[in-house]
Amino acid sequence: MSINISTEALNELKNILSDKQLDGNVVRVFVSGMGWSGPQFNLSLDEVNEDDLSVEADNFTFVVEKELVDEFGTFEIKYFDEGGASGIYVETSVKPEGGCSSCGGSCS
């Protein structure tokens, strides 16, 4: 499976969409930026494209580009609740390279 979502993350997603009065049931996993630790992933409402892999869960369709799955494996959408902060985050089964090796060793 290309995308897994925990029950807690799915419930939080429903709450976020309801609170913000957003309609849509296609949720895209995408690269939202690059940092010293590698790519960062996020979620957005979108449409299914022909280059996507998709997974159905509780009336939602979660999509991700096939190329991202080839590079990073399975995407895990998880929920956190720590120290008064809570939300959803995305992890991958193949951990991207990061740290100083990704910046040519000139990190200090």
C-alpha cells in the first residue's frame, strides 16, 4: 500500500476540514519543502491525476505521485498530541538522506 493513515489522524483530518468548512475528499501527499534533514511532506485537498497512486479510507481518497512512492516507499499519515500541541504529520518508510551529507559537508 502506498499510503497508510492512522485512525487518530483520519479523525483529526475530519475535524480540520469541518472547522475550516472545507469540502473535498481527495487528499494529496506532496513535498512541501526541503530542509537539512531532507524533504518535508504535507497534505492538501486536490484531484486525482493519472500519475497518482491512490488509497481509499473512510470516504476519502488519498493520492500521491508514483515517483514519490518509488523514491520514499509507503507514506504514513500519523497523529501527534504532545505538550499541548497536536496535529497530523507524514512519515515515509524510506528515510531520506539528510544532515551535512546533503549539503556537501559544509554544515557547521
